[in-house]
Amino acid sequence: MKSHIKTVIKKILILFFPIILLMNKWEKKQDIPYLCIITPVFDPALTSLKFLVRDLQQQSYKSFILVCISNGASSRVEAYINKLRKSDVRFIFKELRHQNTPDWKKLLINIGVRRNFALTYFKAKRYIFIDADSQIIDKHYIAKLKYIDWLVKKDIIITQTQLPDTTILPFFPINLGRIDITCYSFSQKIALHYRFPENINEHYGIANDFRFFKKINSLHNTTYFSFLAVFKNKRSAYKKITQIYTEETNKIIA
């Protein structure tokens, strides 16, 4: 009975999340942003990235940074972000030393390196990995994350992501193929104590996103918030690692 009452109370409170929007106006300037969005980039992603920036600028809760992290030079993306920063310092470009990525394995490893650098170098209260071609469809997305975070105080918050074929993730029970990297954000504590995979596990193939979730997830540190937040691969203007993986695998089979 107590559990049922607690659930009902939470559902009622969720309806009143706009209190977070008021907090956004009243709270003092924070030492660190609430949310750090980490996005690996390269120049062919610029067109998609501009739409993601627009989505974030429309967010009702303003305490975030977008870290665009490049493998070597991405001059067009860098120029775009530097121009943007003249009026909005929440958008950041960071270039790491170039690593050659001739195939999907090297690319997957490099993405892990970039993500881990961003987790270490940039401080925030919560983190999420979102690719440049994703669309954030709810202008209150960050506000809702903040509210649920405050309400349940869990390290991992799972939301919903829609794939190009209209499939909505996650599926429960969560296992391989049933959750996307954009479905879950995680706390600073997780960022400080866990590293995203920087290697290949033949059993999981390209599913390092799931490997990371499996590593950080437990029954006691995770909550599920049932709202659709992100459209995956909505504005694709470049080859995704899944496409590269499929093409290379098909060549081997042929």
C-alpha cells in the first residue's frame, strides 16, 4: 500500500514539473552546468549539428553545455561553434589529436576515447551522449530531467528514443538492442568512476553503448521516466557507424 501511494504521489508531482522552470529563473548562477551533452563531430556532421544546436537553444531550462569533440581538425565545425560562442558560451568545440580510423573498429574505439575525454575534462551534474543527427523533440527535455533528478535522486535516468523505423526504445527487460545511447543520462558520480569502452568486444560488435549501460546500471541507481525525448538519426547528413559496419561486413561476406 505504501508503495502504491508513493507511486501515485510521484505521478502527481510529475504533472507539476514547471516548478523547475521557475527555479531556472530564480536560482543563482551555478558553479557547473546541470547537463553536459557530449557529441562527437566531424565536418560532414555540420548540417545536422546546426539543427541540434537549435533544439538546445529552444530548451526551457538553460543550464547545459554542448561539447562538440573532434578527432583532429574539423575546421568548419570549429568556425561555426566559435562564432556561436560570441553570443552563447554554452557551446564548446574541442579538438583532440587525430587518430586514424580506417574501419569501424578503429572508429568505435576513437568515439570511446573522445567521450571519455569529455567526461573527464568538462564538469557537470549530469551527462548524456547525443549524436549530431539526433532531434530533441521536447523543449522541456532538460527541465524534465532536472525535475525527475530532484524527485527520485537516481544516478541514471532512462527516457524514450524513437528510431527511424518508428520503434520506441527502451524495451524491458533491457538487454542488447533494447536501449539506445540517447535513452539514458547519468550523474557526475558515474562519470567520475566509469569509463566508456575504448576497445572491441566481439560478442557485442558495435554495441559499446549497451556495454557502457550494462556496466553502470543497477537495480538501485536507475529510474525510468516514460516520455519521448529524442528522435534518433532524424537529420542524418553523414554516414553513421552502423552504416559503415554494415558495409564493411557485407564486403567480407561477399
